[in-house]
Amino acid sequence: MQYHTLHSWDVQPEEARHLQNRLRTQVIQTDRFGTIETVAGVDIGLKKDIARASVVVLSFPELQVVDSVITDSPVRFPYIPGLLSFREIPPLLTAFAQLQTEPDLVIVDGQGVAHPRQFGIASHLGLILDKPTIGCAKSRLCGQHEEPDTEQGAYTHLIAKDEVIGAVVRTRTNVRAVYVSTGHRISLDSARTFTLACCRGYRLPEPTRYAHNTAAGKLPAQAAIVKNSQ
């Protein structure tokens, strides 16, 4: 799978923040996609200075695994809140480059525009891949919200500076909500709808749940796994 090279990854933190502020103007927060037949989930597992990147592609709406890639790459950027994409996207791109099935939609375990500079990892990855992407994070990075009702599908808006930047979505009854936001080429309403459509009784949507499990070494038997070390 091919992708765009937008900038060098060999940057200092201040330059990384400058890039986020510049690139966020290119994020499209409206629906710019056709029929969604495949959905990818991505996640990173870290062990010392090695990042295990997992990309799993599922059919939609059946949510059956059709392709999966795992790659091991060295971590080259420190952990700095708000700059996760500079740490995790390079290993993910190594995995995407080996993917045989090009997904129509990507769900990222992280933030999209629900980010201090409105340019989280889901938005950054969406621009690079030129794909509709959704940020589905387990915790809040910024903004304020009321707690949604306890039933599955309930949600409230995540607000920052009087602007809606995401949705706090209950994906399973009586289970902690997740934080959904636009990554790129998708509206918040559609991001919330697709996230819920990808849930099958767990807190996390199936694409990112599979990606998390494969990154942790629990590989789906039906997935074709490619391993690569750099």
C-alpha cells in the first residue's frame, strides 16, 4: 500500500508542534469517501526501544479478518504528550507498506481532532494515507464533557473552547465510554456511527481490538501475518 511523504520524521519537539499547526489546516472534517467494504484497525505495542506495529483489515459490515501485518521497528522519537504521531506513525507506515488489502476506512487507537492542536495521530495518519480515518481513544487528551447515559450508543459531545471536537461514546452498556473524533475525510457523526457499527460486545471496536491483540502477540488464526524487523 502506498502513502504520501509529507515531511521528515527526524524533527525536534518544537518543529513537530509547528508541523501539527501547519498540517491541521489540511484536515477534512466532512464525509469524503465511497462505499466502505473494509475497515482497518491500527495499534502499537512497545517493548523497550522496539515498536510492534499492527494493522488488521476487516471486512465491513461482517467484521471478518481479511489481512493483517505486524512489523517490529526501532522507536526513534521520545514519548511526549500531544506528539504521539511522531513516535508511532513511522512504525505503522512500515506495516502499511506491506499490507496486501487496501482499507476503505482506518480506525486508530488514539485521537483525531480531539487534540490540543487539533491534529492527533488519526488526523496525521489520515493525511499521509489519504484515507478516511477515525480517532477512537480510551482516554481524554483535552476538552470537557458530560457523562453519557449508561446504555450502549449513548453519547455526549466533547467540547474545547466552545467548539465540538469529539464525541464521548458508550460502546457497551455500563462500560466506560471511548473518545471518538474525526481523523480525516469523515464527519463526527459518521465517525461515531462507524465506530458503533464496528463494535461486537466489547468496549473497543473490532478493528482496533484485533490490532491491539495482534500487537500483544495474540494473533488471529485466520490472518495472514507478515513480520519484518529493521
